[in-house]
Amino acid sequence: MDRGTIESDYAFEKFRNENPKLKKEITEIENIWIDYLIPIEKNIKILEKLDEKNELLLLSNFHKKAFEIVEKKYEFFKVFKKRAISCYINKLKPDYEIYDYIIKNFDLNKEETVFIDDTLKNVEAALEYGIKSIHYKYDMNLEKELENI
């Protein structure tokens, strides 16, 4: 779904057909999963601060339905003037191609770009590509980490 090759409705229907004993549970998950996509408030404040002096790019693995919902629901998405969302570009983190895509298509300089992600394999892939990166953990002081990079 995140690669943009199948729609979420189709995927959930396929899960139900392949797991008939779990139809009820799969439908429940389909109806509530979006409630678990909640922003981290302290980081929204940092985003707003960064937006004052930096050009922010959103690089995210999302399937279309989820992104369309959260983008409308949360105002903070407006700080991202540039976006590379996996379902629209048919590339996924941590694949090399997605990092190459953002550097080339958004005319970024690797040495001036900082990638922040909560998944270690995505951070490692960006580092291998030559992009400075921070492996975000919920309890870290992101502002301090950015100062140190």
C-alpha cells in the first residue's frame, strides 16, 4: 500500500478473504487504525521553529488513504513545502532510490540535508547514501540533536 501499487480498501478486502475467521477483527482494525496516527506535539513546535529558517521536505512512507486523512486533519503538514510521499512516487524508505529521488528532484545538496526518521534501517540507508541523519527516539531532545549535527 505504501508503495502506491494497491489501495487500502483492496488490501483489507484481500486480508478478509484470506483470513475468513478474522473478518470481524480485520474490519475493526480497518475502522480504527487512523486513530493511532497521532503527531508528537513537542516535535510540531520544533518543526514550526525550523520552518522559520529552513526549507522542510516531508519524506514519508504512507499509503494514499492514510496520507489524505492525516494531511487534512493536522495543520502542521503545511510547513512542508516539498513532499515525497511513497504512494505518489512509488518508492519506499529504506530503498536507495527514494533518497536519490529527493536529492535529484528537489535539487538538494546532500551535505546540507538532514534526514530524521524513527526507523533505524531508514536512517542507516540515508547515511549510506551520504545524507546526515538522526535516528529519532521518542524521549530524545530533537532540538539538541539538530544542534549537534
